[in-house]
Amino acid sequence: MMGPRLFTFFLPLLVLCLPVHCDDAQLLNLLKQNIKNSGSLPWSGTVPCEWRYITCDKSNRVQKIQLKGLNLQGTLPAQLRDLSSLMDLEVQDNQFTGPFPSFAGHGSLLTIIAHNNSFESFPANFFTGMTSLQSINIDYNPFSAWTVPANVTDATSLTGFSANNANLVGKVPDFFGTMVGLQVLHLAMNNLEGELPSSFSGSGIRSLWLNGQKGNDKLNGTIAVLANMTSLTEVWLHGNQFTGPIPDLSKATLLQNVSLRDNQLTGIVPASLVNLPKLNVVKLSNNLLQGPEPKFGNNVDLDIAGLNSFCTGVPGSPCDSRVTALLSALEDFGYPKTFAQNWKGNDPCAGWRGIVCANDDILIVNFQKMGLSGTISPNFSVLKTVEKLLLSDNYLNGTIPAELTELPNLKLLDVSNNQLHGNVPSFRNGVTVITDGNPDIGKEGNGPSPPGSPSDPPAGGGGGGSGNKKSKAGVIVGAVVGSVGGLVLLGAALFCLVSKKHKRSGKVQSPHAVVIHPRHSGDQDAVKLTVAGGSDGANEAFSPRSDGHGDIHVVEAGNMVISIQVLRNVTNNFSEENILGRGGFGTVYKGELHDGTKIAVKRMESGPVGEKGLTEFMSEIAVLTKVRHRHLVALLGYCVDGNERLLVYEYMPQGTLSRHLFNAREESLKPLQWTRRLTIALDVARGVEYLHSLAHQSFIHRDLKPSNILLGDDMRAKVSDFGLVRLAPEGKFSVETKLAGTFGYLAPEYAVTGRVTTKVDVYSFGVILMELITGRKALDDSQPEDSLHLVTWFRRMQLNKDTFQKVIDPTIDLDEETLASITTVAQLAGHCTAREPYQRPDMGHAVNVLSSLVELWKPTEPDAEDMYGIDLDLPLPQALKKWQAFEGISNLDESSSSFLASADNTQTSIPTRPSGFAESFTSADGR
């Protein structure tokens, strides 16, 4: 008979085991013990199946653990794998650390969502035997370097794999292309390198994110495999080092969202891409694309600006026939990068590399020693005026096209020292054909020499051929081209430099040299800009044109000359009534040109702060001449004249965000409603994201705050005041600086150590989000001591649902939908202001969260892309007027929206997915 003490000992265990399986109950209690701040969970009692966030089946076996966004700390016990009926594990948006537990051999688990934590490692045997797993999201975790284990192929039911910003290294595994059920593959912002796997061809992948790879190597090679990925609806490959042309995409009829920007793609944008029936987003900016600028449908959100070298800049306008012919000849060479960097404009006789003209006729095509591979295009036969075609000392294979015999003026064809084979066609009398150094030439039907022959290109491609036999004609032509290229006209611009607004948002065309032609004397602000081709910027050599213009000046890319007197005139000699505001290093004046166009002129203070002010002044110029984005205030120009230091900005008529948030009543301004605040937050996030990761270099703003956020008439926001911006050195996690910025917005680690990363801007952005929610300043002396600092007060009030509603600005019209949106943004603000920088997300994540919310509101203002640019033949006042007429019109539905959020509104959305699937793929950089 059981004694009283023994019965008492077993009683708690019996109570625990009756309503839930004993093993599961013990494991859930182990999980609770591993959570450091488990007291914040509403877990009480001895029945885990009755705990909030835990779901059990009818047999009292644990099916779901859903601990989303609870700011939990601690580790996940390895024993979770023993929850044999577990189907759904959701622990995203917490602060879990340690190793991620292995679920090898688990037969029922369907969904794993664990993004935005601090897990330190991922097990190599994780996927072994997990035949039921359908989706996994482990984005934004600082894992130690790892590769995707081959046992992922055991997960034969897998439809979605997302590991953005998870420190993956090595190549993209080719086995992903063989997984028949895989539809979503998101591996953005890792350290992957190498080429796209050939196994992707014919795969069922619908959404492919490989954008923003880190490190020096990144992903490279061509993107030819996309031609046969017929299931694609979305592909993001931006921010890598892909080369070669965009392939024929006519088979990818489901494609809606294509982001290939910030690579090194060359060649002509194919009509197969332009004509895709479901296309709605295309990002091609900052490549080396050539030919006619494509004309997409009006419903396509298009970004095609930056470094591309389209011939006319007018969508749909054809190129000069000579340009078309030359580009068609380059296709069989794979559109080499060297030509894409040099061939600018619509006139091949304007100093194009390898092209020599007379009276606008192409006489010589000199492509010797350029490392060319591929075959000789029969399209060279279109260049009827060519007398000399020089292709020697390259790595060309194939045969000499018979079409070249049709060139009526050809005198010399030099194809020596290549890898050509086959018979030489019969040319007319008087044509010299040099074929020395091609071992297989004249051998009918033979292919090229086997690998390892002296004519093989070196590893990694590159330089000229190694053959020793040279033609005298080739030497003579080389000397002629060298002498022509050596005629350089360089001048110095000694006046104020005013940046031209580049067409559409994008980056400055730094490989160009801008040539300034004074239109006529006496009109200081009437100038004409043209772009002179050249890969070496302002030091590139130019050939004088037949029109005899020899008085041009080659100056820094993107600038033009204007007199300081113009700025004095438009600001009424910097009068008091024209003052827009004062800052630490200068005063901003409103200026109005004679045609009514308004500008903002920042005049730096002189005297004791002159040296520091000059440093800030040059810092701002250095940033704004490198970056262009529709959510960064555009620098229209700058001036250094004696002691004067002047910056000319676009005019933002609605002033700062701070006046609308904190001084609306005093200035009789209409309170900002939540939809407007949300859009402003997204605008700021996009601008800062561009500074951090999308520009040519990574910049840290260091002084984000509402007074540095300016609003246009449409109330769209732009980030301003770049005087404290620091360049983030590539390959370094942080850089030490003198403390600068504004208290209340300073990240803790920056205030203590002076070391900055991009995460200090994320912290400041989180504070701004809190200000948008509350309408309160980051530091408010009018508040009691315990609520003086917004961040600590906000976090304290956020812990309780009832108290949280009290922090919301009372001027916001609150309903259920608005409250849900505010709650999501509040969670984002909390993550952005996490104490440790590694716990804060990147700005790309903020863009994704906010853009998905903005989509729900469907703003009514026009959202067309800035398609109008500036006619560079216009004088400055008219150019500014036209530019400002369209500046600020942007598109909210950028590719930063998640794939599945957008797919849910289309006929091509994924038909079936487990609970939590859409949530698990909405937190990566999507721009």
C-alpha cells in the first residue's frame, strides 16, 4: 500500500501528465527553464497545453509553439526534437542565442520560422530525414560561417527555404535546382560566390533572391540560366558582379518582378524582357547596358538609370545605324565590358575605343589585344565603310564568316593569333587577310585546338594573345589610334559647380567626363552639358571632332559652371527675410530664380568654426556628388569662392518633419495622420537603405532626426544634412570617429565607444519611428524624469497592451486597422533600438516591413516613376523648374515588398502553403 509521503511525491507528476503527454510536458517545462525572461510569458499552472502560444492536438500532443515577437532571451533546448507531433515552430523576432537545435529525423515538422534572432550556429545534420518539412525561415541570424548542408535534399516536401543575412558562405548549391517542390529560395545578403548553378535551368523555383551578397567576390558569371527558369515570377540578383547580356526571357512568361540592378551586365535589353505579359517591376539601374533605351509599359515600375550607356536616353528611340551595327557585331563576343564602359552616346566617331572615322564614316575597327572570346560575327558585314578590320591577338574561335567578303571597301583583315579553324573564304583582289597564329586555320571541319595550347586564354580571362607573329598593318594602325587617343583637352573649372540632375533616381555616371559648352557669354547660368565617353573619367583621352570644337573643358563628372552672383541675386543678397532655418554650420536661404523656380541655398558660417565648417562642407559635397536617390535631398550644386562656402539644394516647401510632428498646433498645421506618417517612415528607410548598401560605397549618416527629414508639397520625405556622414570602409565592421550627432538619437555603443557602424543609423531610425507613433521628442524636458527619454519610456509602455495605446499620438484617428499597423511599427522600432547593434535589423528589413504596411493603405497620390529627367539643353532655371515639377513622385510598390505579399494579389501566387508560410518570407532585403 502506497504511503502518504510517496503519494504526495507523485501527485504533481500525475496532475501534469493527465491533460498532456508526459514527455511533451517535460520538454515544454525545459523550454520554459531555458528562457531567461520566462516571467514575461503568461505561462502559469501545470498544464502546458493550456499555456498561451502552445497548441496541442486532441491527443494532448504538442503541435505548435508560436512565440513570435515576445523579446524572449535564452536558448532553445536540443530536446525540442523529441516533440514528435510538433508541426509548427515559430520563434521569430526574439533574442534567442546559442546553437539552433537540430531536428534531424523529425517526421512531422512542417514549418520553422526563426528569423531575427541571435542564434550562433546551425547544425550540419539539421535536415536529415525531415521528409515532411515544407518551409524554413532563418533570416537575420548571426550564425558562424556555414554552408547549406547537402542533407537538405532529404526534405522532399520543401517548398520554401529562406536564409537571408545568415552568414552563408561558398557557392550556391546546385542541388537546389533538383528539388522538384522548391518554389521559394531566398539567400540574399550572405557571402556566397561563384556562378549560378546550371541545375536551376528548368527548375520549379518561382521566387529567387540572391541579391546583395557581401564580401569582395560576390556572385558572378552570366545569368544565362534564367532563360530556362520558366516558373519564375520574381528574381532578385541585384548587388552582385554578374556580367554578360540579359538572356532571352521569352519562356519566363510568369515573371512579374525583375531586379538586376547594380551588376555589370552588358549588351542590349532584350525585347523578350520588355514584352513579358505580367511584368510590373523592373530594376536595371547601374549596369553597363547598351543600345536603345527600352520602352516598358506604363504599368511597369521601372528603374533603369545610373551607369547604363543607352544611346539616346529616349525610351523606344532607335540608335544611330552605325551604333546598331557595332553592337550587333559585339553580340558574338558576349558584349565585352571594355566596350560597355567606353562606348557612350549615339556617335561611334566621338572617341569610341577601337573606332577610327573620317567624315562620320567608320574606316577602321581595331579590336587587337582586347582579350576577346567567342566568334567573329557576320554582322561586321553591315559596316560597309570599313577598310581595316583588326581582330588579332585575342581568343576568338569558330570560322571566318563568309559575309565579310561582302565588305565593299575592305582592304585588310587581320585575325592572327586566335583559335580560328576552317577554310578562309575567298575575298576579292586587293584584300589582305592575315591568319598567322591560328593552328587549325584552313583545316576544313576541324574544331579549335585542345585545351592547353599556347593560344588558350589565361585563367580568369584578360589580356591580349600570346602569338608572336604580328602584321605590319596592325602595328601601323595601332600607332595611328594611339596618336589620335593622345590628343587631350583638359581645363579647370574655377567657378561654382552645379550638379546636373540625372534622369530618374540612380547613381552618378562617374565613368563619364562632362564637357561644358558655354552657350553664349553674358548668361552665367545658361550652359549646355554633354557627356564624353571614357572609362577613366576626366583623364580619358578624347579625339577632336571634325566640327573643330577645341575650347571645351573636361571637368568632374556631373557638374556645370555658374557664377556666385546668380546665388546672391536669387536670395536677395542672403537677406533675413529669405532665411529658411539655421543649423550648426550654416544658414539656409530660400532662393527664387527669375522664372519663379525656388531653390535652397546653405551658406556656411565663417569665423571660429570655419575650419570645422569647411570639413563638414566638403563631407557633404563628397557624399552628395556620389549618391542620387529620390529620398535623399538632391544637391543641385556647390560654390567655393573666397571665404564663401555655398550649397544649392532642391527646395522642399513643407519644411522639416519636426515642425509637422512637434509644432503643428503652433504653426496651424494639419496633424499628420497615420497613413502619412507611415509613408514618410518608408521614404526615410529607403533613403537610408540606399546610403548603407545600395550606393557604390556604404555611407553612415550619423545624424538622423526629424529636423533632417524634409517634406515636399506632396508630403513625401527626403533625408538631408549629410555633413556628419562617414564612409564605411569596406571589409570593416566599424570605424572609430569623434562623437557627433544629437543626443536622444545616439546609439548606446556609439555614445560610449565612438565606433560607428550602419547600425547607429538603424537605432536613430527606430527613435524616429517612436516619435512618429507618439508625437513626442526623443528628449523632452517638459516630461517627468521617468519619461524624459522617449526610448526607455516607450519600451516600458510597450510591455502592456493597455498602456501601449496611451503612447499613441492623440491626434491620430485610431481604428482597429490603424492600431494593428501602429503595433507592427512599434515592434520594428523596438528591434531597431535594441541595445546591442547585432540585435538590430538592417535597413532593408525596415523597408520590407513598412512597404508591406503601406501597400495596405493604397495611397491616393500619383506614384509614377520620375520619367522626365532634365533636358540638358535647357538653361539652369528652366531645367530646375522642370526637374522640380516632377521630383518626389515615386512608387510605393517597390520590389522591397515581399514576394508572397505581392503574390497573394496575383494569379501566379503559390497555390498552397502551410500556416505561417507568408510570414516566413517577408523579412529580407528586397530592393
